[in-house]
Amino acid sequence: MGIVAACSVDPEEPSHLDEQGEDEAFQLTDIMDTYGAISSFGNSAQWGPYNVHDPSIVKVGEWFYSYSTDVAYGHPLLKVGVQVRKSKDLVQWQFVGWAFDGLPPQATGYITAHGGEPFENTWAPYILETDDEFRLYYSLSSGIHKLSAIGLLTSDTPEGPWQQAGLAVTSDTDIPMTNAIDPSVIVDEDGRHWMYYGSAYDGIYVLELDPVTGLAKTPDDKGKRIAQRGYTNGIINGNIEGPEVIFNAATGYYYLFLSYDWLESKYNVRVGRSKNPEGPFLDFYGNDMNSEEDNGPMIVAPYRFEGHAGWQGTAHNAAFEEDGRFFIAHQGRPVVDRFYMIMHVRELFWTHEGWPVASPQRFAGIEAQEIDRDALIGGWEQIVLGYQVVPGFAAEQTDPNLQTSYQIHLHADGTIDGEPNNIWSYEAPWLILNYGNGIFIDKVRVHTGYDWENHQETLLFTGLNNEGTAIWGKKK
């Protein structure tokens, strides 16, 4: 099947990294919201967390490897081949290069044979480590309605070289199915391999793979649909994509993470769960995610804390576990210019009811500390991750629907903002915010973290209220 290529990077400027690939002078303040000065391909060695879209992450030895879509700020003509990065701490990322050079011939051949012209970039890769190889799934699409392919590359190492290993699933205009892009794969407790994929058109599908080949277990099988959206402006909303599934042994559930809406604007992450990797996946309210409605909880969405213009496009995530801790990684686009794309990694926590919730701030490696009640007293910025339908297709592409912070104050006497009907209590690490004598009850987990807007350590909280709405907080 032949070698595709090894990772390669061709910088115009040298990288200031030590022998371990780390910058000894690195500070958190070095991570910028915009990066126009280094966005060119000649500066790719300095990209680090920049130009990241649709990440997939795997831990190999001491390194986390991230694989992502071929994108670069200000460059409509792209260098093609899946971007590769690595990090030891999920904060400082080193750009490794591209996994291969050019469009993969097998997927290109499928698209051209069906009368299409493939786009000049590969999308939404997924990395899977098996007992004997690394499997890199990629997406290639075209300008023809639903003419797409998910292909497979294999290698002995996470940095390649990569060999073509076939097409896992394909789609075409006349096939009643979803768009064959955005793959993710999980190996269940019985050793069966499941691919989740799909974008727009007809929701999200699950397909069983052959563990030996990594391709469809049954040739030409497309799988079955497990998730779709509800109606917007009188029609089923096709803005659903980017499935990712992880298993949490502590809860016994498989968790399906999905992305809603347009990638540059109000892109947000929803989650459902099932005891079976084939579903059905149920949302917070017990609704089947394959029914004609939008689902919750929504655990990451465009947001703005004080002192910052805000972040939009916060979806198409990776979810992964490392040594008992869970994380979610996704792109973030600064409101000042939505075409910049920055890697955001957040820690995931789990509610008593077994739902994942994401930290309101990016992971910074701040050491966890015991937090007593007195530390919570004072002012907080709080964000309620609400959601509103924006009428009209054009508005959906540009309106980020930012969820903006507002101030609350936790008083020493146990009241919120001094209101006797709004009270708080704390049993570490869980803070209970009770509004209106139980009308709204927010159960949020307090943790130490980093205030990226003000560049200092602080306390954070994240959780859900009794209606399944995510609540974020940051100590002022």
C-alpha cells in the first residue's frame, strides 16, 4: 500500500526549544489570543497551540500527541496532511509537522471516481493506538453533496511514516446516510471496535469495525443513526457533527460528545450517555438523542468573562482520560477575529449523577489544593451556559451567542448577594447554590485553576443546576 510520508516541518525561523522539546523560558502569558505574526507556514515550528481545529489526542509514553485538521490563519491554500503536535503537560505544545504530504490517494480516488473533486485539505482526524499499531483516521470531502470518505492510515509510531490501509466508510449523494467525515473510534470492554461519525444531513452514525483491519466489519455497511437534532425554523437542523465517545469505568457509561451549530460562531458541545456503545444514548432528561429534538446538557459553549472579548467556536472536541483524570480539548476562536484557532484543553469533572462538566478555564497545570469554606467567601463571576436559536442561516454563521459573566457574592452568613432566599452551602469539593428556596439548585465542583483573563491563580467552579444547565464560576 506504500508509505505516505513521515511528519515534516520546514521552518524559516529556528525553534527555541531545548533537547526535550520544551522552552525553558515558557510562561503561561506567552500563549496569545491572536498570532498573525507567526501564522505563515514558514513559522510553523512556532505554531504550538495555534491553528488547531478538530483535535484528537493520545498519550504515548510521556507525550500527549494531538492530530488536527489542515488549517492555518490567513491561508486559503493549505499545506495538506493532518497537523501533528505533542506536549508533556497539555499546556505547552510543540508543533511536530504534518503526518503526510498531500491528499491521501485512496480517498481521492473514491471521490474522483464518483465525479467529484476533493477539497484541498483533510479534516477531523482521529488517532487510535492498538496493541500493534497506531491508526490515524482522516476525512476527505468534496463540493458535491455528501460525497466524502473516511480513510485509514497506519504506523508503528505516533510520528509516522504512515501507510494507506483502506477506506473505513464512504458516502455519496444517492446513499441515505450521513456525511462520511468526523470519525472517532472506541474499543469497548469486550474488545469490539466502534466508529462514530457524521456531519450534517442525517445526524450521527455508529459503525462496527473489524479489530484486525480497522475498517468496516461488514463491507459497505454504513452503520446506524444514533443522534440527530430537532427543528429550527421549521426544518430539522443539520448542524450536528464531531462525535466523540469515551467510557468511564466509575459510572459504567459510554459518553457521546457532539458539536452543534456553525464552527466559527456558536459551536457548542452536548453530551449523552448509554450503557451500550451502540446506544441508545440518552440526554440529561432521559430523551433518546436519536429523536427529533435538541439535547442537553450543553457543557461547553461560547463565553465571555470580564476583561476579555470572549471565545466563540468552542467545539469539535477530543475527550480523553489520563491517570484517572478526564480532559476535553477543542478549538477556541477569539471574538476579536474568529478566524484564529487556539487549542483549548479543559479538565472534566463528574457530577454525583454521573454527568461530565468542563472547567470554565483552560487547563494550566495548577496543582490541586484543599479549599475550605472561608476561601469561597467574596465576589465571583458566574456564567450560565444558556442557548437561544438564532433565526436565519446567515445569522447562525456570525452570531456567537456569547454567554456573558455576571457578578455574585457569597456572604459569610451563607447568603448569596445578601438575599435570605438565596443560600449557599459547601461540602468540599461541592458548592450548592440554592436560589428562591429551591427553584434553582446549582451543584458545582470547586477547584483551583488559572484565570486566563487576568493571568493569576484563582478558584473555579463548574456543575449543573437542577434543570441540566451548566454553571461556571471564577473567583474575583
